[in-house]
Amino acid sequence: MMEPKYKRVVLKISGEALAGENKFGLNEEMLSMVAKQVKALVELGVQVAVVVGGGNFWRGRTSKSMDRATADYMGMLATVINSLALQDAFEAIGIPTRVQTAIEMKEVAEPYIRRRAMAHLSKNVVVIFAAGTGNPFFSTDTTAALRAAEIEADIILLAKKIDAVYSDDPEKNPDAVRFDQLTHKEVLDRGLGVMDSTAASLCMDNKIPIHVFGLSEPDNVIKAIYGEKIGTIIK
Ligand code: UDP
């Protein structure tokens, strides 16, 4: 039998991907679809840490008039809503899951403690990292890069609404070129919108590969774990 290519992964799910067609809020079909994919990974013996975005509720940079730090704290709280929804969907199908928040709210979830997160992972418990990095002016892509470095993950699986990295938005520009493989430096030099530059440089400096693919195809996470050529690999 084929072995999974990676032992410990950070799965980054954008908030938007959880909204499905609605584009806002939570789509329960998407939640259970993600849960099934995570379950398949856990059953393969892969240790899964999840970082979820908040864009289906709020992004700090959206506001024109609000104080940016306040708007960003609101965005971090949105990621907590998504994390609890994912935990619920995971546990509904028997995946033991802990949520750890970067902003303490101990009635709701554990605080982020690196060593405890690693202990959970080594027991095949899924850990969801909520509330981003806990700091305004950062993104959940940067959170995924930071946590991946901290927990010594083999790769970041970047599950998106779009199926790969393109030179431009393929919905707006029919000439947009699709990339199969890129280096971190190319992502930075070309200013590709796949992730913000803070996240891309953190991955580059710490040699963390990123596999970008579409979340809507039900088997993509499994394909990615076997190293199949879907989406775009950044390394
Ligand atoms: N955010 C933040 N610090 C972090 C992570 C997230 O301030 O470390 C805020 C920021 O306002 C961001 C929002 O949370 O816009 C939601 O995260 P993100 O935009 O990364 O979500 P996604 O686009 O992946 O759904």
C-alpha cells in the first residue's frame, strides 16, 4: 500500500471556503465535507493541525473607517467561530479535536500552548489553531506558516476556493497562466496573490513547502497527502 508522503501537516482552510455558495457565514455541507477529508487523513496516520481563516465573516482590511487593530481583532474572533464549527463537525464523525486559541478564552477552548499542541498531535488528536497569531496586522496564512514552523510540520496544505496559483485572477483574466510549481521567491518577486508576503517569506526562511489546491474537489486533500500533482506546489 502507498504510504502518505507527509507525517504532520498544517491544513489551512480559508474562511470563504467554508461559506460554500453562500459566500458568507457557514455552509454545513462544506463543514462536513472538510470533516470527512480530515478523517481520511487521520485514518492514514497523518497528524493534522488546522488553521482556519475568518473571511466568511470579517476581514480587518475590509473596513475603510474602523481602527485597523480593532477590525483585526474582530477578524480573529471570526476565526474562533469557524474553529468551533469545524470542531463540532469533526467530533460529529468521531475525530478527537482540540481548539487552541491565540487569544485566551478558556471557557471556550484551550489557550495555545505549543508543547501541548504537539502532545495532542502525537496522539493523533486534531488541533485547530484559532484566533490567528493573536496579533493584529497579520493574516491566518501567516498563522499557518508560524504554527507550521513551531510544530515542525512537513508541509502546509493550502485549501482554497481556487484550484491552483495563477498569474492573475482567472475569473477576470482569461489569459491568466496556471502554475504547477513555484519557488517561494517567485511568489514574492511576482507578487502572486496566493498568500501575503509575510506568510510567504516566513515559509521561505523556514523552508516550509506549500501545496495549494481547491477544496471543492472531495478527494483533493488525500491526493495532496500522497504527493499527487494537483494544484500548485511552492517549495
Ligand atoms: N487576523 C489578524 N491576525 C492574525 C490572523 C488574522 O488580525 O494573526 C484577522 C485579520 O483581520 C484577517 C481576519 O483575521 O483579515 C481573518 O483572517 P484571514 O483574512 O486570513 O482569513 P481568510 O482570508 O483566510 O478567510
